[in-house]
Amino acid sequence: MSSAFIPYGAYWSTPFARWQGSFSHLHPLQFAAYVARNAIKARGLSPNTFDFGVLGYTVPCKSSFYGLPWVASMIGAHHISGPTISQACATSTRVLQVGAQEIASGMANCALILTADKCSNGPHIFYPAPDAPGGTGESENWVLENFSNDPFAHCAMLQTAENVAQKYGISTAEQNEVVLRRFEQYQHACANGHEFHKRFMTLPFDVPNSKLNRVIKSMDCDEGVFPTTAEGLASLKAVMPGGSVNYGGQTHPADGNAGMVLTTKCHAAEISFRPEISIKLIGFGLGRTDLAYMPEAPIHAVNALLKHANLSIQDVNVVKSHNPFAVNDIIFSRTFGFDLHSMNNFGCSLIWGHPQGPTGLRGVIELIEELVLRGGGIGLFQGCAAGDSAMAVAISVSDGLNH
């Protein structure tokens, strides 16, 4: 992966909008193309810059069968193709890996990475069953039913968090403490008129109508972030009877999209906002854990990553996680000895929500910006995904190009 670089500033994210909120009327892939087209233009790039693309999403939508080629054409990059990837909540990391492999192999020079999802108004799908009595088929609500039932483990994702909490002896009080810290960290990103968010977001963000030809409202930043206090958390009951995870200790479904450019070392320096900053992808890891223990899976992914990248956790300066549950961060900290309160500075999916496909890419973007602010170092992003799986990626940021 050492051949794949990210030009500084060549990435973007929308704010994330709450379930059934300000983005619920938008087609997620058309909206992603609209945002990417504006972001590419604002960065002085041309669609002709790209010779490869990767699209990641997890919730099907009208005409999504056409995937990356369709989205690329809407941006103006009619000449490029590439795969469309869906790997649940690990989609962003997998999309980055596919783009990095294409660059490293020499098959592409500059890749456009796009991720998008809309959990709102999820599709209702009917599956014909000609052999069933009367030919009656089966149906599912793609979003709600898959949130609530793993077809192999036969349990909801929330149950996996409860299983991990019980295994590791994690109390509600300990989870509440993490939630308070994560909310505090997010407030740091909101300070000074969302100064941190404006490093990669256009704010205020103009929300278009469904035809993408008129602005209908403006968003100051993320929508759906709940004010969090110790008293408020203490008043919440566990969601599952006899459990420990309350509504404050888990993320919320959301809508949004994010994008990034991957390219070679030389080309990254040419198109970077700050050529003296070098951002390099240095390794990936995949892991899977025991049945119905999903929040534990990142431990295996990170171990695989550290081995792949020839790193130890002591080499890592900044950690960012996709943490659908507070228990994710607690067991990561216990396992690797990384300070629980130093993880996820400036925000995380526990607070700003989870549109699935783009969640991880926004986390990686925030990881990069934190590393730049600290003057460089090695960053680690990790997160669990459906099927008790997880992926992780490591990134090196330096203030020079000679590494």
C-alpha cells in the first residue's frame, strides 16, 4: 500500500443528517454525485483527473445496479469505471483498500473514492418464491429488518453489544462515562464556528431539492446530535430488559456521503492543498470474531493490520473508531492499552451518527485532520461490521515527502 497517497484536502464529507431528516428526500447516489461534482470543482480538479473509481454503499436505491459507472458519469467522468462495493459498516475501509491496491499495482494513477447511503425510507423488497404455496414470496424492509436480525446469529446488533458487555463486565455507568467524553470531544470540533468541520465540510451546507436544482434549506452541521449530560444518561433505562446498553450508549441511523482522492506520491504533491504534507496508506486488516460478539471484531482486525503494516500499538499516535456502541471503545482500550479518553478526538459515529457506507470514510478524514493538527504521526481507524466482522486501516502523515 506504500504507493497509495491521499493529497491533503482532496476529500470531503457532507454533514450527517438524522434518520428521516434533511436528506431523506434525496436519492443517495445522485446526491453523492452532486456533492462530489461541487467538491472536485472547489478543489481545482477536473473529472478528467481520474482514471479509476470505487463506489461504496449498503442500502440499495433506484438504479443502483449501475453503480460506479453511473455515478462517475453524473460527475462528468464518463471515461472511468470501477467496482461497487458493499461490506456493511466496513464498506469505507474496503473501498479504500480496493483503490489503494489499484494504485499500488500500477493499474491506475488517480482514483476517485465515493461512499454514500441513506438509511431513511429504506427500500421494501419482495423476493418471488415460485415453489411456495400459491407462489407467495418473501419480503423485507432492508434497513429495519437487517438492523434487528442477523440471519445466522438470529439476534439484533444490540444483542451483540450486550453479549460483549457481559463478557467483559462492562457496566452502564462505564458506558455513560464514555458517551459523555465522546460528546465533549465532538464539541471541540464544533468550537469557533465549526472550525474543525470546515477543514473538510462546506458549512453552512445547502440542502438541495430532490431534483438537485434548487436549495431548500441550510444545515449548520450534523443533524441529530443529542445534547448529552450525566443526569440525562443516568435517567435512561437499558433498551433490552436486564441489559446495560441504553439509547445514549449506541449510535443512530443517518444519511450522508463522503469522497476522497487516492493517487501516487508525485501526483498527490501536485494536487495537494499543502504539498509539504504527505498522507500515505500503510496497511489494512480484516477480522471476524465469535458469533454474536460484533463489537469485539475490531480487536482481530487491528491485530491483522499491525502485523501487515509491521507496527505495534505503541507506534500509533491517533485512534479513530466506528463505535456503534460505547462498549466498542471500552474493550479496544482494555485490549490494546490505548487511552480510552484520547480516542476519537473531534467526534465519532457514536455521536454524529451512522449512514453505514460513508461512516468510516468520514472517520478516516477526521483522523487525517487530527494528525495534521498534531504535526504528523501514525493514525489507526477501526470499526466493526455486520456478521461479527471488522476492518482497520493505518495512515501515516508527515510534513515532508521523503518517507
